Amino acid sequence: QVQVLESGGGLVQPGGSLRLSCTPSGTIFRISSMGWYRQAPGKQRDWVATITSGGNTNYADSVKGRFTISRDNTKSTMYLQMNSLKPEDTAVYYCKASQYTSIEIWGQGTQVIVSS
């Protein structure tokens, strides 16, 4: 079964930047959209950003203007460029690939810690 794998998390100081990547382990057919979600300790998993197969993007208000979602269609790899990071961005970040069949493929997550 094809999986998606997140990478790029780590510890960064407030105001710093990180770039997360989401890479499928194989070919995922008929992807309608890919997205990033995050879950802070003790909180529910929240949506962060989405990019559709057509390249349209949407962002949660909390990250708009600071985060940029993109996708390399040749590799089916998705990225999340995170700038001006704040302590409240600390969370486990998850990648999700959604197929037109309504199947969703989630990754295992990558930890992002924003702290001085």
C-alpha cells in the first residue's frame, strides 16, 4: 500500500524558517488534492493548507502570509515552506493525499518545535 512520508521537521527559533516535504512511497493515482495538517499537544488536529491538482491553494488564517504550500508534480512531492515561525506553530505536522475516489492517505507526521 502506498504511503506518504513527511520530513523536514525540527527545532527552530521564533522567527525562523523550516521547509517540510511530503513524499509518496510509490505512485498515487488520481490525486485530487494534498494538504498539511497539524496537531499540538492536547489539541485536535487542525487543517493548515491545501493544494489541488490544478494548483489552487488555500490556507488557514493562522498561517496565511507566512506559510507557502507547493507541489512538484513530476515527483508528486509536496512542500510546506514555513517562515516567521511562532511558538504557537509547535505541533506534529501531517501530510494527507486525497484521491478522487475519496480515499485519504495520511503520513505519520513530523515534529516541529519553535522555541528559543
